[in-house]
Amino acid sequence: MTQYGKVAVLMGGSSSEREVSLMSGAGVLKALQSRKVDAYAFDPAEKPLAALKQEGFERVFIALHGPFGEDGTLQGALETMGMPYTGCGVMASAIGMDKWRTKLVWQGAGLPVPEFVLLDDQTDFAEVEARLGLPLFVKPACEGSSFGVTKVKNPGEIRAAYAEARKYDQLVLAERYIGGGEYTCAVLGARALPSIKIEPATEFYDYDAKYFRDDTVYRCPAGLSAEAEQQMRALALKAFKVLGGRGWGRVDFLMDEAGHPYLLEVNTAPGMTSHSLVPMAARVEGLSYEDLCVAILDAAHVG
């Protein structure tokens, strides 16, 4: 597919999600090459971005995760270079990487999010426990792949959970537990793909469950009624649009026991590994992994 020119698949990087990014990037690279795209691996931890121009690249597929990959900094650099890239732009990437500010934007738009509290060293942790109830989740605001996330089940444990999350980020959230199930819904262009219900064998959908364990159950179709499925897809599209999302992404949900969905977070550069969710939903729609990668690449643009 010569219409794309020489394509760089950005993978690796320097964030805590480097290993996941390398797995995603390897899959994307193989898929694009199988469709005769002139694609090559490019690791910004090993060479400067300026080398993209020097080496004649004409388009970028972003398979980086975490800070300096999906937080708007890379997107801004590529825009100043006039380099078309996949996925969300600067604003949506920056907001989407920050769970706290994402929730604030969604709240401002009247969209449903679980109750949350921003923690700091002066927080009355006992008061937060009383307000949100137990169990609750403590998480860094600007990390992915569940790094630094703790499910707090017993009184008095929130302080230690906060200390763990602070290792990853200065902004730390406590969030009310919503116990009716975890779901995700991918966005591709102007449409939402079928929702997926995630049933981890672990305490919650943590790093191992996401990328390495084979006992995590994914249900796609998710088993929702036609009305609930449509509601979730519509909410995913609205949540993505409110943040300024474009190209592709994934919106994660929690469902309460009464069947009401709550927005959890957005991923503006979702994983593309063998365990990843966007390719899974695409397959149910009849879109192969290879076709999905080409569709994402086809939508790449600047600004």
C-alpha cells in the first residue's frame, strides 16, 4: 500500500508501559507489513523524533502507551513536524491521560462517573473511607495498565494505598466501588464497536489480567439487552467526543447492580496485543486485526 509512504510504528518509549508498548507495536508492525505497507519499528527511547524526517518517514502509527506516548507531548511534537499520526490530537490525549481531569470534563458535560476524591498528604483518609464506603479504589491519575492501583477493602488501608499510588504520580484518586461489572467499548471513527464484558479471575482487572493471564474472561457480545448495548455505545461515543477524541480509542465503564453504566476512563492509544480489547471487538464486527490496523493508519492526519 504505497499510498501511505514510509510508515513508522512508534513503540517502546520510556514510560512504565514500555514492555506493553513493544508487544502492541510488534503486532501492528507485522499486520501492516502483511498488507504490504512499507512499515518499520521506531523506538523514541533509542533515537530522537527528528530522525523520523531524516529517515524519510511520511506517516506515524502510535503504539506507545503512557506518559510521553499518549499524553499529548508526542502528538504536539509530531504536529510541529507536520507528520501525520494516528489517534487523538494534543488536547484529547492530554486530558484522556489524566483520569481526574477526564472525570471533571465528563461531570461538566452531565455524564455519569463514580464518586471520587482527589487525595493528598493532608487528606483525612478516615473521612474519605466513610464518604465513599468500602471497598474503594485508589489509583494514580496519570498512569495506565493499572500500575499503582489498589482495591482497599479494610478500614485504615487507604493511607498505604495512597503511598503506593504516589510512587507513580503526584495526583492520586480515591474512587467509589461500583460492583455490577466492568465493560469497555471501542470507538473507531464515527462508530462504536460492540461492548465487551470483562470478568477477571483476579481481585480486579490488573496488569497481569490485562496482558498475561489466560483466565480472564471476555464476553463479546457482552450479553446486554439490545437497549443497554445501544445505550453503552452511544455513551462511549459521547464521552469520546466530549474530550475531543478522534480516530480511535476505547472507553471503559463500570456497571452498578441496577444496570446503570458509569464512565471510568478513556484510552486514547489502546493496547494492540494478543490480549487487547479493541481487536477483539473489531473481530466481532467482521474486521480482522490487519484490517483494523490499516483502518487506523488510514485515518492518520495532522492537527
